[in-house]
Amino acid sequence: MDNKHKSAHSTQNEHKGHSSHHEHMVAEYKRRFKISLFLTIPVLILSPMIQSFLGIEDKLTFPGDMFILFLLASVVYFYGGWPFLRGLFTEVGSRLPGMMTLIAVAITAAYVYSGAVTFGLPGKVFFWELVTLIDIMLLGHWIEMRSVMGASRALEELVRLLPSEAHLLQEDGSIVEVSVDSLVKGNRFIVKPGEKIPTDGSVVNGGTTVNESMLTGESVPVRKGPGDAVVGGAINNEGSITVMVEKVGEETFLSQVVKMVREAQETRSRSQDLANRAALWLTVIALSVGSLTLVVWLVLGQDLAYAMERMVTVMVITCPHALGLAVPLVVAVSTSLAATRGLLLRDRAAFERSRLIDTVVFDKTGTLTKGQFGVQGIIASDGIMEEEILRLAAAVESLSEHPIAQGIVAEANNPRHCNLFDRRL
């Protein structure tokens, strides 16, 4: 079966791969952050600068404490800092140094210099700065990956609109239950009342109304008859219909929506692009000013250890802790707020520009309502009580799946009517 004949259900399998990848990334950053944070506590306790600040240097100093500090910091550097070291090689390889490069340069400079101090070079160690920088950056990337997972769950909800099986109509008139994956163009299948339409096609026999609110936002059922197009994922309300397959796989409406949202996940907002460009310049500035600092102090007559200590200080300070955490937080919060309000973002840059909107014009009411029908009022005549009319109408509509019928039944069951529908017999 070629790609053209793959059903939209194959999109579900493809999305599961993307989703599992995102879940793995979230779990990885979460694990690295927790372990690094746990090891940060003894690193802070054993760091001379922290001990001096707290006035406890005489109480916690013991033989070999610096070597233990070095080992703990080494674990955090290689384990917690690995995503940034890996990102360094990726960005340098693509000749696009950014945030990963800046972070990797800062933690590497701090680690190498502090390690040299541990083994005899005069100076001060920067292990506590090293581990806290890694912790903050891991937290930021973990939050960012969680926001991507939130968008992936929105995709999962879209994919679940499709059923897994279809009632295939054979040439002899018999009906066979088949996987939606096996449907090809020209096949005919039956859709019974209350079922979801497996894939895009056109009605060849029967008539019904179709609920397309999950796809279009319009709550009013759409009347369908022979020759009318139907969309995979929509719900058949009333009668059985025979549908001929016209679109499968990536051609279907739902697959196009899934593709659109996935592409939106991969786009970056203007703020993220600015942050990356800032990171590039900060990387150049950190290396340039750090090297200049080293040279200047050596020229001024200071020894190598003194000059290197100030060079590393400049590089560590230059790394923007807040920038690495703030951008992922903005992305996470905006994505999560949009998802909870039913917004699927096609373009993060466009979403960012939406703050400039001052007027919104809607072309229909269906997208502004609850999506459920209800009883607004009852007009009685000929001496019949309003509640009696409601009771009779609910009794007639009790077995119907039409949205208007369900609205009448729901109104009859409203406590303010003393459960008229339950007493109709």
C-alpha cells in the first residue's frame, strides 16, 4: 500500500512516536534536574565561599573535603551538564552558536579552572556557581519540554476523534468490520447513528445530520444527503448513511490539522529568536572579554592563577541565568493558557503578535456558544400548562440522539421542573 492509500489512522501511529519522544525528553530533563539538585546541596555546604558567608568554615573543613567537592561537582558537570555539552557540539557543528554554546562555555570554564585549583593551582573554586547554573538551566529546559508535551496532548485529543474500525460494504452487499488503515479510495462503508465517520468521503446513500463541532466549532448539526461531503471524526447523529472514501492518510482534513499543529510546535516565537541571537552575541562577548581580561592582568604583572581566576569570573557572570529560564517559562505559560482555552496555535510568532489586537470580529455564533442546545422558553396555548408541554416533548424525544432533542430532555430533567421527564409515565 503506497503513501496515498494510508488512512488517517496512520497519523495516530506517527503522532505516538512524536509523543513518546517528547515524553522521553521531559523525563530526561526532570531526572537530570532532580539528581543535580540533590547533589547541589553538599556542593554548597562544602564550598569555601558559602562556608565563609555563613561563618561555618571552621566547623565543616576536614581533610579531603576539596576532593569530595570536586567529585560531586564532576558528577553534576558531566551528568547534569551533558545536554548543554551535547548542544555545544550541535550548535558549533551547524555554525549557529546560541544559548547551549554559552552555557557550555561557562560551565566548562568554571569546571576546568576549579579542578585545576583543587589539584594545586592557586585561586578560588567556582563549583557552587557551576552546579547552580546547571540546575537553573535544566529547570528552564524541563519546563519548556513540558509545554511541548502539553501541545502534544492537544494533538492526541485530535487524533482520538478517529475510530479504529469501519463497516466496509462489500460488492455482494455484506458488511465486514475492517481496520481504518485498510481503507482505500473508492471503498464504501456504513456509518450508523451515534458513530464517528472514519475518514473523509461523500454520502452515496441515506440521509442524516452530522455533528462537526469538534472540527469546525459550529454546534448546529449539518444536514447530509447523497453527494454531500463528510469529514473524518465528525459524529453521525440520526440515520445510517453509506459513504464512499475520497481522502485517506495525509490528505484528510484531520491529518492536515494535526500536521499544522505539529508544525506550530516546531516554530519559535520572536522572543525565542531574540534570545538566541542575544546568546550568540553574549557568547562572543564572553570569550572576547574573558580573553581580554586574562591578557590585561598578565600585562599588568599579575601571575597566571590570578588572571585566570578573573577570566573565569567574567565568563560565568556573562552567562544569562535569567534569560535561559525566562524564555522557556513564557513559552510554557502562554502555551498552557492557550490550550486550556481551546486554542491550537498555528504559529507562535503570530500568537505573540496577538497582544496588539484591539478588535475581534466573529463571522458566526456557533463558535461563541456552549455547543449545547437548551430550552429558552415555552409558549403554551389552549389551556395546556407549560410544564405539561415540556413533559410531552421530552417523552417524544427521549430516544433521539439529535442535539435539539437532547436539549429538551435535559431541560425536563432540570431540578427546577421537579424532574418532569422522570414522572412522564
